[in-house]
Amino acid sequence: MANTKKTFLLPDLGEGLPDATIVEWYVKEGDTIRLDDNLVSMETAKAVVDVPSPVSGKVVRLAGAAGDVIVTGKMLAEFEIDPSMPQRAEGQDTGHHHGAGSHAPEDGDKVVASDEGGVISDAGEEAPKGEARADSGTVVGAMQSSDAVRSEQAVAVGGVKAMPAVRAMARKLGVDIARVRASGADGVVTMDDVKRAAADGSASGIAPSARVKGTGGAELPASRPHPGPAPQAAPSTTAPARSTLSQGGKPMRTQPPGVSASGQPEQLKGVRRNMARVMADAHAKVVPTTLCDDADLHAWLGKQDITARLVRAIVAACKTVPALNAWFDGETLTRTLHPHVDIGIAVDTEDGLFVPALRNADMLDGTGVRGAIQRLRAQVEDRTIPATELSGYTISLSNFGMFAGRYATPVVVPPCVAIVGAGKLSHDVVAVMGGIEVHRRMPISLTFDHRACTGGEAARFLKALLDDMALPQ
């Protein structure tokens, strides 16, 4: 080879985002790596994915340390090619094609797309022109997307087979994944294995990353380690270590949230970084108006699934007033009314906001709704939810009343035109014929894009929703 050095540029990792965060390098400068071996674990808005090496050779330079944000199309690593080791032939196609996005490579190098989703700069070679890609939703809303770099799969690092998301969870919970008993096929360590080890303390040994407060008090997750070794906590002689999992198997805090606050600005990463972008975009593009009222649940018979009833009521309202079960394009002033109802269910996590889609909600009964929501929540918590499940919904639901709050002004994310917010249940004194009664009621807030539908349509939609919620069963 005439030029023995290659610069690997961060590829579009299939999220359509302008950057990604380094979670863990699998090599260090000076190491030798083989073609397609895992180079680095990167966190995007949806998942933790492994990026493979595009060449075989010596690692000359790495772009940053764990926790650093790398811009798509900028240098990720530099290699010194070893001609005696396996290399990918020029033009060899494995089915993945990616450009450098809107970010030009550094130092004026021209760019050629690598077939494993990265971009290798090589002076003197022409860069192929990128093709337009379809929109694809990520965490909240729809953003530009490319093809996936490669399918996420369990890979062996240090003799341990595990998915990237499982490795990230192990780091978050302070679990030494090398000591976890694997229960998966072919000796793969699963998410349940890691949670079980964290609960019983059988594989402790890695200090979990300290939680830090971001700007405005937002708590950043521990799954994003900072550069340098984590300090080792002194052994306690007074009390046993507290489990990092709740009885339901979910991660929980082991100390008050303000203990590790630094008082310094913290850069948003991953899910929160994308959420900030999408919210700002929604604020700039939507003309929101909110209607509020209360759903009277006094006539309900027996115990019922509140979320399933909300979903059913939204479906009924969409059938009555299709104008709110729609997409709107503000550039072309066109709208699309949908015959089916796919509801985006807002899921709050410590990492940020996810909005998975409850597909064909108009075809599901209460049991089907509950099963589908449980599946989506589990995939969100494990960070294994496919990107296709985070886009394409036709209307949204935010059940914020599970925590607190009566009324709200939920944010409509384009191209949707409406979102329903359900507040905290209360027992209210209600005037009835001949006196007063105490009724169980649920506050409902409906925010809609006033460019796409009228106030009358929104009011009729809200009435249809309230009427369905008021039915005995």
C-alpha cells in the first residue's frame, strides 16, 4: 500500500444524529487490531452499539476518552495498516453504505465510505456522493436517518460474550461482567444475569460511575463513564452494601441525588441530548393550543386498567374526529389523515424521554394493550428497543399523572398534530341533580397544532374522549 495510514471517521450509527458518545474503547493506542474486531462502544440516542474496525493494523491515535462526544464524520481513530494481516478489498460490499453526513472531514482529506458503516479518509481518492435517506424516528420525533451500521449482536470481549447494552448496564450497576454467571445460549451474558448479579452482590467489583447533575439539575445516568479510572470506594465497616436494584428488578439510587452534584455545567449526551434538539425543533415549528377538562370515572364498574381505558378513549376520539389523528407538513402545508391509530406512549427514564409506538391500538383489546405496553417498557429499560418502534406514531399520550400534576401543556412533536396528557386522579365534589357527590375524576389536557386542526375539531375530539372514559366498562 502506498499510504499506510488510515483515518476512520465516525459513521452515522443509524440514528440520524450528528454525534455519539464514547462508552468504552476496546483497544488503546499502540495496540494491534484485526479487521472487523470491535473497536469502540458508542452510545446514541437509542442504544449502545459496538463499532467494528474497518482495517487490520496498529492503532495510532484515538479521538477521545469515555464520556467524550464525537461528531459524526469527524476522526474516531487512526490506524497504521499492516499489509500482512487481512484487509478488506477495494470495492468489497457487505451491504452497508454510509457517508459522513453534513460534517466534512478534518484537514481537507477526501472521504470514501467504508462498507462497515464508517468513513475512511484517504488523500487522493474521490468521495462518493451520499444518497438521500428517509426520515426515521429516534427517541422523540422524526429525524434524518441512514442504514444501520451493523446488527447489534453478542460479541466476545475479554472472554465474555454479551450485548453492548448488557455491558453498559453492568458498568452502570457496578457489576464485573467477567464474574457474572451466563445463562444465555452459547454462554452469552444476558440483561437478567447482570441484574441478578447486582441484586445478590455475587459479581461486584467495579465501582459504578458517580451520578452528576447537569444544567438545571437534570440527572445524568451512570452508564456514561468519564475519562480516567473511577475512584474506588473505601470498604464500609458499619453497614452492608445496599442493592442497586429495586424489588421489581429496576436500577435505583444508592444515595441522595444531590450528593455528587458538582455545580458545574455538564454536557448533555445520548438520549437527553437528542431530546433537547427535538423539543427545540418542536417549539420552533408548532403552533400549540391546549384544552383541559376532567374525565368522570364515577360510573366505572370494578377495578379497570386506566392506561388501557385511556388508549381506548383516544381511539374512539380519533374515529370521531380524524383531524387529530394526523400528520402535518408545515413546509408544503399538507396533512395526512390516518385510518389506523398508532399511539406514541411517552416513557420517562433517568436517561431521558423515549416515545415507543403502540401499533394498531384500534385493533387491540385491554389485554392486548397491557401486554404491548409492558413489552415496550421492558425494551426501553433494557435499551433494546428497535428504532422502528420509536417512530411513525399518529398521536401521542403522556400519562404524567402517574407521578404528579393535574393539567399540563404537553409538547406536540411534528409531524403529529396532537398529544393527550392524563393528570393525577382525584376525588372531587361534583354537583348533581338534587345535591352533591364525590366522584373519581382524571384531568385531561389536549394539546394540538392549531395550523392543522380547528378549535372546534379539538373540542369535539376531547368530548368524544371524555364520553368514552365515562362509560362503566
